[in-house]
Amino acid sequence: MKDLKIAKETLIGGLFTLAYSKDGQVFTEKERGVKPLIKLYESKKDYSLYSFADKVVGKGAGFLYLLLNVKKLHALVISKPAYTLLKNNGVTVFYDEIVDNIINRNGDGICPIEKSVLNENDKFIAYEKIKQKLKTL
């Protein structure tokens, strides 16, 4: 749990969107949305022993965390669909706030990434849907 605490404190203490830690070493990202998680996944590195802290986790990010084999996550805000997905797949999830859905940046609807995978159950198909949706944004 030490790494999860380090990741959370780093996320809260800085201008980061994502922080992750392993063996006391911390890494951060500043890019918004799911793009940092996609980059990590496409790096083909094993993240199963890292603890992650994220500002906003929707179902799209949830699928990416499953692809990264993440076991511990703290979200400042998480959607109910993401929480259920992660818990049902063995991820230990902590959060500060849980919401029905992640809202888009305009504040007038569901986040397009979350919306694109709301009815999906397969993480690999979800990944492809997320990549396609990003091309239209």
C-alpha cells in the first residue's frame, strides 16, 4: 500500500493527471484523458506491480487499467461503471468520489470515451473502440 499512498500524494500534490509508483519510485503524466494509459499499454511494459492514482476514471480508463494488469488504483473521481468493471476483475479500487458517469469537458453529456464502451465487456474490443473514438475527437 506504500506505493499507492506515494502515487496518490504525488497526484494531489502536483499538476498531474496520473501518478504511478513501484518500489517507492514514482512516475507522472500531465496529459488529460486516456492517452497516457494508451501510451503505457502500447509500451508493452508490465505494470502489474505498480500502484496507480488517477484524477478521473471512466469505464474507458477502466478497460485500459485491465489491459495494463493494474492491481491497485486510487481515483479522485470514478464512474460507477468503471468501479464495477474494475472490482469485478480483481482490482483493488479506492476513490474520493463516485459518480453515475464521467461528464464530457463541455459539461453537457457523458464523456465520449466512456459512452463508446458503456455496453462493452471485452477489454480488447473496448481498446479498439477507444482508439476509434479518439480519432474523431
